[in-house]
Amino acid sequence: MSSIGTLLPRLQAQRPLVHCVTNPVTMNFVADALNAVSARPIMANSPAEIDTIAGAASAVLVNMGVPQSAQIYVQAAKAAQKWVFDPVGAGGTKLRIDVAQQLLPLRPGIIRGNAGEILALGGQAGVVEGVDSLATPEEAAGVAKLLAEKYRTVVAMTGATDYVVSPDRIVRLTGGDGLMASITGTGCVAGALCTAFLAVSDDPFDAAVAALHLMSGAADHAAKSAKGPGSFKVALLDAFYSASSQ
């Protein structure tokens, strides 16, 4: 993809500050992945400073993996120059969908979610169990298009096949490896990579394509040497670093 060929060197050269209002379960993994691709992560969740840090960052990730007060997320989104919404578990509980409904009108540059989360944002129930999707990306592609049109955004939908959808464009990406589902946080990392590429791009669609292309390519590479989930996670970080160092 030409977008990754252009944006990965730009990411390495600019080393953008990426503010992640994110899931504490995967915070360290997300920070390590951003460092590996030459971004500079900061994980600040205090209401006393979130506006200042979000405003100073090149882009902001709002990830509701462990939902906090909606106001914290709203503060970060409103202060951000550019931001990505990762609606983790949307549809799994009423709280999560309520938080998502407050954030979507603020128009994130990119929404990164699995098929169940995207369907839930579109009003369909029973498609998420915990934080896992009960639907396939193919089943959710039409809803992704409707969300992109309604909120004038880009939807980066991840799964066995990835889709990047805007109001007027769609790209289908294959690749990745089944081991991605055996470690916690690959979806969070995909959202963080979308944020890092958005920080150095004027086109959210190109940023999302570059992020998901890097994610699947790194996973393919990592799986060749991995003996299981533990070594796969390490190899995935190494693959991110190797790609950004070339």
C-alpha cells in the first residue's frame, strides 16, 4: 500500500506525541508498540490535566476498554487536534453504548473497532459478548459505511479480514495471524497505530490503511518465529520496530 510507504518514514521522522486515554489492562503493550514505531506515547487520564495534554498532543486515542466517566473522554476529544475512538465492548453493556453515543457526535477522525462493536454503534444488539465480536466484518461492512457517512469519519474495522471505510472509499485488507486473538490488546494496539499515523497524515483514510497494513504485516512476520502467545507478543513488537527502522 502506498500509504504506509509514505507515512511510515514520516512517522519515524516526526516522532509525534500520541496521548492515549486508554485501557489500563493493555496500557503497557500499547505504549511499547507506539515506542517501537517511533511515536512518543503518553498515558494521562487525570481530569486535572487531560485537556492540557490532549491539546498538546499531535493526536489522541480515546479507548473505553475499562469505561471511566464519559466526561473524561469528552474532555480529551474536545481538546484534541485529531482523535481516534476505540469503542471497546460497545454493545456489551448499556454504559458502553451510552458513552459511545456521547462521543460519536464529536466526530472522531477514525473509529477503530471489531465487527460487533461497529454493529452495536449502528444500533444492533446482541453482537458483542464481553469485548468479543459475535459477528464477522463482512456482516458489518454496510453499517460501517453508514457510520462513516453519518459522522463524516473513517471506520477501521478489524477481524479475520480488515476493512477501512469512508463515505466514498473502501479498502479490504487480508493478512495477520490467528495468534493475534490469543494475546490481550491487539485491538488496542491497532487503535493506537491508527492514532500515530493520523498524527502525521492529513487523510484519516490513508492513516487507517497504513495502520492496519502495518498491524497485519507485523503479525505475519512475528508468527514465523513465535512458539506461542508469549513469544508472539515479543516478536510482534520487534516486527513493528524492524518495519519502522528500515
